[in-house]
Amino acid sequence: MFPFTYTVASSVNKPLDVLGEWNMFIINDINDDINFHLRSIEDDHGNHTLSYKGIYQWQIHETPTTYYWSQFWWGSKYQDFHVFDSRHPSNVCIKQGFGTQYCYWLVRPEGFYASNVNNTFPSRSWALDRTWA
């Protein structure tokens, strides 16, 4: 028999099933306050109010089952959707190379735009993902 030695490299603070790190942003581009409730299976970020040009930021350690959804209110308008879902990749929040990833949600009067970069609106980087219900 031959002696076998192997090493598994991992970070002390990072579980082996982490697929990546994400910085997530919700930006209010409505000249009024918006309210939202953000949660995942593991974390409830609670209710928040964002004023015009306000930004809410959080970090995600993506696993194969990471899933965040949010409810949004603006006056009488409402919308409820997944702001991040590693189980169902789409054109929203797609990985761009290696390292920390970025995902931006821009809330506007006509709806919700997503991008991997925070360019000035309007630009080709922002894609309308959904309108207000």
C-alpha cells in the first residue's frame, strides 16, 4: 500500500458548499419613499423604507439553495418577487468571472430593473425585469 495524503483547502469562516460571494443592492429611483420586506429561508431582513436615491445593501454567501425574495410597496402599488435565486439562474444576477459578484436592483415608477453594474440610468446594463402589479 502507498501512503496517500491530500489536503482540502477551505476558509475557516466559509462552508464548503458556498458557491460565491455577492454584494446585493436595492436602489430607490422614485421621487418618493418605497417600502419593502426582504427575507430568505435563513434570514429575515425585516421591513425597510428607502427614500429617493436611498440604497439598501446586504451580502450573500451563495449556496446551491440560496433564495431571497422581497415584497415592495409604493403608494397603492405592490410587487413580490425573487431578488436572488441560485436554484433558477436567469439573466438577473449572473456571475461575471471570479471573485465577489454584484447585483443591483433599481426601483423606478415603471418597474424593477436589474444589472451587474451600477451604471447611470438609462444604459444598456439595466434590464427591466418586471413592472409594478
